[in-house]
Amino acid sequence: MADLATLQQQYDDELRAINAMPSGAAKTRMQLDFETKYPNGRPTKVESTDNEGAAAALAYGITESLITAFPELRPIYEKFLAKDYAGARLDYFASKYYQNLTDSAKTRQGLKATARGQYDQQLEAYRLNQRKRLTAKGINLDDESFNLFTETAFDSGLDENQLDIRILNSGKFGPIGGSTLGLVNTLKAYADDYGVNNLLNQSFWDQKSMDLFAGRITEDNLEQEIRNLSASAYAAYAPGIMAGRTLASQTSAIKQTYANLYGLDPDAVSYDTPNFMKLLQYIDPRTKQPAPIPLWEAEKIIKSQDDWLYSKPAQDQFNQVGVGILKEWKLI
């Protein structure tokens, strides 16, 4: 049986170790265990110490059931039972269990090993929140995969971004929908306004969907990437593009002119419509540099294209000229 001075030193050492711990659930649990072990505070007399080692281990949350889940704690527990408290504490703080788990993870792992009912209730509540969040973001998993990922994340104390990345890395999900799909569709429309959506294939958007879901990129990041691509593809309009002016707004008059001359709905004219791209890649003959094309020059180029001759406006114009000539000659 230890003498009073040893018991008091043990009390002081354990209290000092707890006070040195970072705030959190693990520290709170150990404080409660400490108070249970020393209900009367610092020892003032020598009492039976038959269970002293086990009580000291309990102050750190170490029990036989927890050891079953984390076998590396067995030698530490043995040191507590042998009343080698200094060595046990040093080994505990150096263990992978202590160093690799967050306070939340330590608490959850402890509950899983010692209070399964409480653990199951907390895990179920966590799963309900994650199911709602993942579904809203457009990720649907089969029950087996979902239960595996959420239990691992819950036990490890992962945050939501870390859980998302693990799901993405697994590849065990279908097409991303929900709010992520909605955002991607908005960005596709943004790319249309900058004239580059036809340059971006489905693989590009699939990857960006995963990056947006995982938080690796933001909407602003992708918008900037789209503007950079647009400025590269349409050098004549690059200054306006980089200033945030869409290609659609800068070329609306040209598109309307093109549509009028071909007899088309302006909305049917896209950036890969034949001959329209030529107008946007105009080179100023004086400077030999890309420049926005003047409308009169655009009209001249359009009317020089073979396909324009077969358009309805061209045919109507030719018919009017023919009728005028016949009238002038008084043939009609």
C-alpha cells in the first residue's frame, strides 16, 4: 500500500496532466473520472489501493472494453495496474490512439466500446444529418456504402469536407445532382455567355462537379477559368472579357446582323455557327491585330459567303432586284 506522500503526489500528477490537456470532450470526461476517483479531493489519509491502478487508468478512459477496440492500450493499462503511473501516462500521450484521434473521435470511440446504446443513438443522428446534406448536394449512395462511410467518418471525427472527399475518392456514387448540378448548369450558361461552352466537354463538367462538391474549387474559381479561356479564344474582346463583360453582350449587335442577313432567330446563332466565328476572329487590316469587327465590314463578309446566296433574305433581295428591272423595262 502506498504511503500518503505517494498518494498525494499521484493526485497532483494526475491533476496536472488533465489541466495540461486541450479543452474538449476528452478532457471533460477525464475530469469527471478524476472526480469520481477522488471524491474527497486530495488524499489526507491512506486507504485501500486494491483498485487504484484500474481507477487511474479509468481517469484516462482506458477500460477492458476500450482495449478490445484498441489493443495498443493493453501495455499502458498494465502499467497503470502495476502503479507505474508516470510510465503509463507517457506511453498514453505517445500512443497513436491519443495522437491520431480528435477529442470527438476519442469520445465516440470510447462510447462505442463502453456504452454502445449511446453510441448508436449519436451515430443515427449523425447519419440523418449527413443523408439530408449529401442528398441536397446531389450525392446518392447505396445503404451499405453510406453506412460504411458515415460510421468511419463518425468514429474518426472527420469534418464534412473530409467525408465528401472520401466518398468521391471511392467512386461509389452515380451522377452528381442536387444543388451541385444546379450550380454546374448555371456555370454552363455562364460559359455560353462567354462563348466557350462548346469547347468544354462532358468530362470537364463531370470533374468540375466533383471538385465543387468536394470544396476543392469555388464558383468564383470556375468563373475565372471560363473568362480566361474566353479571352484566349476571342482575343479581340479579351479586355472586355477580363473586365467582366460577357462575350454575348459585346457581340450582340454582330449576332443580330448575322441573324437578319441569314433570316434566323438570333437565339439560334451560336458561337460554332458556320461563318459566325469568322466575324469574331476579325483582324484589322491596318494594325494586323485582332479587333472587334465594324458592322459594315461584318455585313460585307457575310454577303461574300456562298451559303448566304441561298438564304431567304438573299433570295428575296434578288427577286426584288429582278422585279425592279422588269418594271424598268416595262415588261411587267
